[in-house]
Amino acid sequence: MEPSETGRRMGHEFVGVVEDIGDAVRTLKVGDLVVSPFLWSDGSCVFCQEGLHSECLHGGRYGWDDVDGGQGEAVRVPQADGTLVVLPVDKDNALMPSLLTLSDVMGTGHHAAVTAKVGPGKNVAVVGDGAVGLCGVIASKRRGAEQIILLGNNPHRIALGQELGATDVVRERGDEAIERVRELTGGLGAHSVLECVGLEQAVGTALEIARPGGAVAGSAYPSTTSPRPASHSGRTRALAAGPHRYAPTSSSCCQTCLRDGSSRAASSTAWVRSTRCRTATGR
Ligand SMILES: [Zn+2]
């Protein structure tokens, strides 16, 4: 992260209770328990209508362009109707830690599984055992995958991945990992590959372990050295981008949201009081 003279409002994922709404807000009321995705969006443009809210023509990201971050005591949410989703539970519900994952990592893992066309009877390879990768395992199991191969080497995360539904584990990297996945898939490769790392080697591995006709979904923000779709040719595979248009934030500091008059100017906003720390879903 670049050094800053003034600091920056941090965080982009939260669950909270609506404390106030602007005049134009129609679908929310004070007291609603809501979850927010990591970007805000109008919910009505052509991309939002296609379910690609992260590509909203009128949306943006938290912590930028005078919009609050998600790690303060409260956050001003632009385009509140199109961004916030009301949760049908009480804020003390035992599901709250799981529901918080819908603000980022579970939604991202699910999107990767959908984009990679995971379905009943398919074999799936999940590259990366971080939070998104593990959510990709959950999503793949939910969608009926027959075989779920998890590529990673963190013992604790691997164990959790197996608990969540991974049927096979590949701890190797690079060419050895590619060979191992081919062995596990009868030499054919995986129908669906969820790339959940974003580094060059992981992207290269993901492309190589997809079977002909397979689909690779990139859910992580690619590093500057990752191969781009244009550089990949010659194989019959669908390569689809994931929902992250922007690099995730990584600083450990945060600022308390400043609720001043100027930041309340837009009538389509809602103030949301956070219910718990957002770092629980950190990648
Ligand atoms: Zn939109």
C-alpha cells in the first residue's frame, strides 16, 4: 500500500443495522439488519440487471471518492437501495458470522463456481486455500460437484477444506501440481477451475489444469505479472473474469467514520451501524 500523508478509510465488508436513510431510499427502513457487498451499486444499470453488480456503471468502492470505508463505527452507503440486502434474522442470530461472509468471500467463491460452470457430476479444481478458495469449495459442493480438488499447502486450511467438501488435496506447486491434478482426473483435467490466488504461477496452473472445453474462473484480483486472457490461446476453454475489479486493501489501520453534514448530502444513502468487526472475513 502506498504511504499516505492523510491516511485512508479502510474496509469494504460489513453487516450492520440501518440507523438513518435519505429521502430517496425506498427498500430500507431504520432498524433493518443489512449486509453490504464490498462494492456499492445502483442495482438498476445494464450490468446490475445481469447480476454483475461489481461492474455497475454508477457504482464504486468503499474508502474512495469521499465514501466511507467499512471498518468505522458507522458507514455511509451510497445507492443504498441497490447495494444493501436486508437479512431476515435478528442481529444476535447465531448465523451472524456465516452471514458476514456473504459480504465478500462467500459471494466471491460462489461467483467463481457459477462462472466456472460447476455443476452435478463435474470435477472441480480450486487453486488456493485462502478464505475465497475455501468458500469456493463450499460453493462447489452446494452445486453438486462430484470431485473437488483443493490446491494448497496450509495444513489448517487444507483440513478445513476437507471438512467443507474437498475430496482430494494437491500440495505440490507448478508443474508437479499440474501433473497431480491430471492424474486425479484420469489425465483429462478439471471441468471447472476456480483460481483463488491471483499470482502468476497460480493463474498459469489454473489454465493448465482445465480440461479442453473446461472453464476457468478468476476470483482473485490478478497481480501485475499475471497472464491476461489475450496472452492465452490455442485451447478450447472459457476464461471468465471474477467480481474483483479492484485490488483488495491490506492495511491494518482504520478510522472511525466521521458523520458530518457534508457526507449526508446525497439522499440515496443510508447510515449503517456496524454490529461486529469486519476482520473476521479477512483473506
Ligand atoms: Zn448498476
